[in-house]
Amino acid sequence: MLYHLYDLQHAALRPMRLLAEATQHTFQNPFSPVSYTRVGRAMAAGAELLERTTRRFPKPEFGLKTTLVNGETVAVTERITHRKPFCNLLHFAKPEGTPAQPRVLLVAPMSGHHATLLRGTVAALLADHDVFVTDWIDARLVPLARGRFDLDDYIDTVTELIRVLGPQTHVIAVCQPAVPVLAAVSLMAAGDEAVQPRSMTLMGGPIDPMANPTVPVKLAATHPLSWFERNVITTVPAYYPGGFRQVYPGFIQLSGFMSMNLDRHIGEHVGLFRHLVRGDGDSAEQHRRFYDEYLSVMDLSAEFYLQTIEMVFQKHSLANGTMESRGRKVEPAAIRRTAVMTVEGELDDISAPGQTESAHRLCASLPDDMRARHFQKGVGHYGIFNGRRWRESIMPAVREFIRKHD
């Protein structure tokens, strides 16, 4: 019912959205004298804000066509090299003859946004690495006949992709996948598999949420699992490819994200209006690029979401040493061949400092020369993997760590 109401609201607002689009085009028409006045720009700006707040944003493209390798521009081709029901493995391939580079599996978060949220992460890594990315598929687009997908399936998928890419792989987990990636590598190590990643970088992930609880952690800890089932789980309508699948909708996840920093988001949209009225096209375009990505969301399968809430945020299974996957105990202390790096941001209000660093305590068998820690001052959660601090401080540290263990 919740999904139907959301779609009904979107359909009901369509006439208003079309009117806003028409108003915007009218007052931006270069042949109209009013478009060059402050009043005209204000009318167009207001119409754009109305249109954007009632729009559904489609999945963006990565749009990474070139990169610099040793100071030379080389073409980049995006290819799907491995397919799973809930995930495509994307390879950002460079032309034949490009010097060999460390192979990186970048595990994107399955937390409501598309893998394209890591566009800046990929762009910075491309110059010095052979990059593969997990492109998770919107659960509402996966037919029910393709099966379920829970945390164990996530761990299995990561394990399979590491095996596909080979033992020379370096894994980077951004935010949510820190737990399943550490679990996957732990199970591979416990089984003494021939294929184990050379390094694992965990960035802003909830390895031990209770090391420094944040608002999302406290929310999960203070409500029983049944509360989440009743309040945030709904059924995909029959007119979608994944009809009748139980999901945690992306639009609910997005509302939760935005409510954490509501004043900031309102201020950003007020800022967009002012940029448009002043004719500051560059600032307005920067806003559009960010929010076109941020407001594009995907659904998660209900079983994955609920199992993550229970095991990661309520039972703290990995941190407490009680985590199991398909009957196998997850023991990070079994890791001996994979170097571990953690990255945290001082202002991270989702996975606060201390949560990710706890991985070093769990990976007790690693010597000091196979560990690295990076603590970045002045950045929040998003700044760990995007923006100037990522490009200038964090990425060089990650690059050096990968080179050391390649």
C-alpha cells in the first residue's frame, strides 16, 4: 500500500510538474526580453525548484570516458564483465598496451543509492588502478523468480567476484559493505583458499557500531526488528518487473538520510534559487550534479535490510565474534595474507570514528607492517570517498597502501 500511495502522489503531481516545466522554459526563452530581468530569472528559478522537488530522478551514468595515465589521456570503456541477479560487475577498461596497474574491486554500498554515487571515487582511482565496481541492481527491477537476496548472498557475491578477479585483487569497501567484505575475506582465509585479496581497505563502515554510536545506530538499537518490518518494509506493485517482492524502498531511505541534515538540504535548495536569480550558472550546475545523484535511489530487498539491521546494528555479531554465514563462523583473526587498511572521517555522523578502526582489533593475526590507518580531519561521511580531501589526502594514502602490498 505504501508503494502505491507513493506512486499515486507522483502521478497526481504530474500536471503541476508539467506546468512548472512550461513556466521554466517560458521565462528562460532567450527570445523573451523578460528572461533577462531579475523577475524573469526568479520565476524560472522558482519553477525549476518546484519541478525538481516533484521529479523522480533516474539512475545516472558514470560518464567516465577518459583518464590520465602517466600524464597521457587514455580512453575508458565501461563494460559488464560478470552478471548476477542483483549485481553487475563493471570494468572501467583501458586500451590494450596501457601499462599494467593494480587490480581494484571497489565494493559500492547497497544502502539506497546507486553505485554512481562513487563516481568521484572511481575517477580518482582510475589513473593508477584497473578498476572494477559492484553495480547493485534496484530490487524492484529484479523479478521474484530470480530468488531472494540477503546478507549471506551479499557475502557470497563478494566472494565470487574476488575469485573471478583473482589473487592479485585489492578490495575497497565503502561504508555499508565493510562488514560483508570483511566477512567474505575472513571466510576465504579460514578456508585457506588459493585466491585471497592482497589488500582490503575499509572506508567509513560499521565494523563495530557500538565503538561510537551514531543516530542511525541508536535508532536500530532502540527498536525491535518487528518495528522495521511494520514501518519500512513494503511490497513492490505488480506493474514493476520485481512485482510482489518485499523491499525497503529507496524513497524511505532517502527521507531518513535527508532528515539527518534537513537544515542543510533546505539551505542548499535556497542557495540554488539564489544562484539562478543571480545568473550564477556554474554554482547552480554544481548543485544539480550533486542532487541529481543524491536524489536517485534504489530499493533494497527486505531480507537483506532486516538481516543487516539484526546482525550488524542490534546483535553486533561481527564485533562480538558471533557472526555466521551459512553455518560458517566468521573469524577475522584467520586473515593472514590480506593487508588491512581503515579510513575514517572526523565528522562522519553515520559511521563515526572508531567503528571502522575496530577491524584492526578483530584481524588479530596480522603483523603491523600489514596494517594501515588513515584518519581524515574535517570531513564527514561523504567526504571520505568524494571531494577534494578524498582526491588530495585519502586517495594518495590508499594508493600507496595498495602499491606496498601489490
